[in-house]
Amino acid sequence: MSVWDDLVGQEPTVETLSRAATDEASMTHAWLFTGPPGSGRSTAARAFAAALQCPRGGCGECRECRTALDGTHADVEVVATEGLSIKVSQMRDLVQEAALRPSVGRWRVIIIEDADRLTAYSDAPANALLKALEEPTPRTVWMLCAPSLEDVIITLRSRSRHVRLRTPPVHAVADLLQRRDGVDPAMALYAARAAQSHIGLARRLARDEGARIRRRDVVSLATRIVGVGDAIGAAADLAQIADEESSASGAERDAAERAHLLEVLGADPAARTQPPHIRAQLTALEKEQKTRATRFGRDVVDRSLVDLASVYRDALVLALGSTVELVNQDAIDRVRALARVFTAEALLGCLDAIAEARDRINANVPPLLALEAMALQLRVPRDLGA
């Protein structure tokens, strides 16, 4: 057993980080982990943090390893923003914390799981971090995670050592689900393939029937978009799927947070009105919850678009006669129908339309408008039954 067990298909990364954890000559004060979604950026950062604290370089069994991996180690801080961006006040607090020496461990480690969100609306958070990277504190390590180098401003990435993760093989992800989560082999393989090797999504698909049903609904849209009305309806369906999942995920949590806040403030939850200072706290909480729900909704839409794109990708594979493994083997009839009515060039156009919709939503375009524009470009050119 070791801290690297859950980092599948990343042998070069494990070798680099293992060497740095045991040889300080290979160590530096800032690391930047990049890789496609689901490749294990956060997993790599947490495993590296555990290896740095472990007296044996990452045994996976000692107290240092266990607490670092589960986020309870006193000298390992994990920042996973649930909003659309990381606030400058939060970053300034982290910079102050980074200036302190480790309290119980060998290193003080700060992991920022969404470093690409440092510059969503302002460069101020990134500039606050830049100062800490330019004048590093001994025994403090920053670990930034982002999808690609281009998602992090050049001043930050130029002061960090880059570690690139790759998409793990489908069979490696399936093996992980069987070994770690006890998933049935057939279900593990389906989930790994449907998630396109995204480890987190694969785990959810394997364990949540609702997630599998929602994915099938999204995949089925590809062959249902024939006329303008179908396109508008498909866009509304995608938006509704995101709203339903966001509401189901957040309602219980929001209520629990509100009840906890009222308890901490000593307020009566049954009171018809609250004192001004409590109302102010509740308003701030509601604003934070709304921001979190907005981000989660966008993430759900983006995930749905990735699933939708996989159908056109598979149809393109068939149209070109490639031997590449299909993502949607369980929906082969739909894939063949698309390959029959679309040319290879048209399928590429569909993939471009989906990619453009993802970019627009990421640029703060209202999701429904972006989805409607996309769906109009995905209309099938002729009867699927022909």
C-alpha cells in the first residue's frame, strides 16, 4: 500500500513526485498540476502532500499519510472553491498562513484545487499569490491544480514546476473502481468507458442509477433533434436536467447550513423575523449558496455536453472506419444512425458547435441561450429511418 494507489495510469508523475518527496534536491516551493478533467490532479496533489509529511516517503499507512489524504493534517490546507472564483480575501489569508512554519509536520502544504478560478473576474487573487511565490517561505509548498497551463496566468506558471497528468486508460479506471469501491466488473467497465476515464464521474455512474438515467437521456437527444422545435426542446431538456440535479444536490445542504448558522448565532429558527445582524449573516449565506448553485448548474451542463459530444465522436469514428474503441457501445444503434445521416465533415461541425456552447457558458453566457444556439446546429439533415 502507498499514497499513490489511487493515482492510476500516471506512472511518470508518480516517479517525479516520489523522487521529490525523498530527495530535497528535487524539491521546489511551487508545483502546478495540469491534466484533463478526471485525470487525478487533486489526487496527485494530496498524495504528494502525504508523501512529503510521511517519514517513509508515502507509505500510505502512517498517521501522517492518512490525515494528509483525508484533509485533516494540521499542516495541509486544501482549497476547493464552490463559487465561480476564488476571493482575494481568501487568498490573502492563505498567503499569511503560508508565511508560518509547519506546526507538526515536515512541510506546510497549501493545495489550490481550482487555480484556474483565480482569475475568473479579477487578477487580484492571483496577484496576492504571486507575492508568496516570488518570496517563498522555507518549508512551505504551494500546489496548484488546473486543466491546462493556459488556464493559469503566465506569472504564476513561470514560478511553478509543471507536472502534466494524462487521461488514464479505461481499464485502469475500471480496475480502480473494482479494487477501491467494490464495483461489479461489468458495471465498472461501463462506467469507466461512459465517463471517458474521468475517475470521479465513473465512480458516480457506477454507484448512482439516477446519474446513469440522466446520462442516457442526454445521449438520446442526439437522434431527436430534427426540426427547430426539437432543437429548442432539446436545449430546454438539457437546462432542466441541470436545474433538477442542482436543486436535488443543494436543497438539503442549504437547509442544514442555514440551521447550523442560526444555532451558532443563538437565534430562534421559528421566529418570523430575525434581528438585523442575524439577517445580514443569513443574506451573506444565501448569496454564497446561490453562487455555489450557479457554478454547480454550469458544471452539470458542461458534463452533459461532454456526454452529448461523445455520441458524435463515436459516429465520427464509425464514419471514418476507425478501430478506436467507442464510448457509447451501449447506444450503438443511435451512434450508427448518426453516422448514416451525417457526413464526417458535418459530424466535426456538430462537435465544434458543442465545444462553442461550452466556451460560451464558461464566458458567462446564459446557458439556455448557448444551448439553443448549439441545438439548432445539431439538427439531423434527413430522416434517421431512411
